[in-house]
Amino acid sequence: MRKIMWCLFAITFVMTALAQENPLKKSSQKDWAKYLVTTKNETVPLMSSKDAPRWREISNVGEGFVRIDNYMMFGGRRSGAGGTLCYFKDPYEPIQGLGKSAKVQVVSTSKENLTVKGKQYACTKIVRKIDKPLDESQAQASWVGTSTIWVCNDLPLGLAKMENAYETKLSKSDKGTKLVETWVIDEFGFKNWK
């Protein structure tokens, strides 16, 4: 019985350690990644999009944190879409604006290879359940659903792929919006980006 308990403890410890990896610790200023984002808006289908480009760039590296700037295309030009401070002491979280108020439960972790531009990368696949409550006083929308991320230490910003299926609400009177989105890394670099 003791051996079974120790085995369960060891498995739990390993899964927790894998889930807590923070590849941003290896990031440098001007590391960047471009993702192709497909969004299926189940509530308002006309708001869906396919392969919309999104960029993320490390704009600042400080003692124990990095700042990630986000960019998207608007009117044919790349424009800012907000920034995020990520602290190394916190678990790695690629969903922008999730914040510490979110409850993140790791469902499973496994190893999986992903091919990016013809080259294979060893990733850790982490399946999570996320429950971020609505906070109207802080103007923070809710985020309730699942998120699967593929984390890779050999890619800038650590994220190879992300699949989210969730519902969000902006206010108590909001009926909610159901979204399914997939982020897939398309291009990346470790210097100034184009």
C-alpha cells in the first residue's frame, strides 16, 4: 500500500512540475513569435476568423519577469493589442489577461512532438480546466472552459500551439459568448522582428 501511495505521489509531483515549467525564463528581449489564430464564435458565427496573424514579442526582461507585447493586423497594418507582464515565480500562462483570479486545474500532461516549418520540436502537452470568475468592479470578463497548450523550451515565448474552448461574459446581464480558438506557431525568431 505504501508503494502505491509513493507512486501516486511521485506521479502527482511530476505532473505538477511539468505543468509549472516556465519557458519564459530563457527568453531575451526581442524574441518573437507569429501565430495563426483560428477563432470559431459559436454565439455570433459572423465574428469567426481563420488563420488571423497574431504576434508576440518580448519587449522587456527584468529581474524575475518579462513583458510580452501583443500585435494583430488592423486595417492592413500591424497594431498593438496590449501587453502582459509574466513573472517567473508564477506558473506559465499564455492566455493573455487570465490573471491570478483564475483557477487553473491541470487535467493531464504528456510528451508530444509537433512539426513547425518541417522541423520537429519536443513539446509538453498540458490539458487544463480554467475557471476565471466575472469581476465587474475590475472590468474583468469571465473565462470558463478548457485550454490545451503545447509548451516547448526550444521556441521563443515557449508556446508552440494552444487550443481553447470557453465561454466569456462581460457583465452579469451578458448572456455570454462561446468561443473555440486555435493558436499555431507559424514563424519565430530570437532577434528584432519584421
